[in-house]
Amino acid sequence: MPKTRPQKVFFSIVMAVLMVYPMELYNLALQEGGLSNGMLWRPLLDLPLMGVLVILLESLIAGPIARRVMRKHFDPAKDKPIFCTLAVQWMTVTLMCPMMSLAATLIFKQPGWETPAVFLQTFACNFPAALLWQLFFAGPICRWLLKLVFRTGKSRNPAGSPKEKAAQSR
């Protein structure tokens, strides 16, 4: 997980792209009754607006609450890191999905008097997709990229394997 400010900025931007593009594509496919190759570029038009909205809502509301809820149930110093990570992911999606579903309903669907019903339908369709996408794809890919770019995680032994270390000490 990100520790420094540059890592947090990188993580936020990458996660926003990894969540916004697929979810916009998913919603477009639902709206159009299926997916086609011609649709693959269309979510890129929404990415700047929705990406900024995701980063703001996650940074100001969902992220702090998700971490607070995780700390109520898990102790990062004692519990396995994967449990803490999954708890934050789960809670973040639980908070972000209704906020982003409402934003998408108001921005793209403009339902007027039908706003509550359209929002509930949008949320009901988005939550399972967003949760599964976050847990199995976006989260792992984003953490992998963070480790790759910032060389975080377990430190590597510069001497190599234990056999190489033993050979060098002789």
C-alpha cells in the first residue's frame, strides 16, 4: 500500500483509471444492450471528469472512512496485511459505488423525476461489478504497479539466493 505522497498520488490516479474506464464501459454496454469494438474509446471521453470526481470522493470521504472502519476490525500491526487490504477495498467500494452511481445518474442519465428509481437501478447494477472488479483486478493490478514503479514491498537480497550468499562468504 502507498506510504509516501508520490506513492499515494500515483496509486490514486492509477486506481481511478482502473476503476472509471471499465465501469464506464460496463454502463455503456448496459445502456446499449451489449458491447462492441466501437464502444471501447467512448469511456475515454468521460475519464477526465469521472476520474477527478473519483479521486476527490475517495480522498475526502470514502478513503478515510474505509481506513477507520478497517482499524475497528483489524490491527495492521497484528493481522495479516491481506485482511486489512481487503477490508479497505470492500469498504471503499461500498462507499464509492453509491456516490459514483448518483453522480453518473445525474450527469449522464438526467432522469428528472425518476432520479431515485434510476439511481437505485444504476447502483444495483454497478455494485456487484465494481466490487468484483476492485477485488480481483483493479486492486491487485494497482498494487503490482505500485511495487513495480516504486520498488516497494519485500526488500530483495542484493547478494542473491542463500546459495549465492554462502558461496560469496567462502
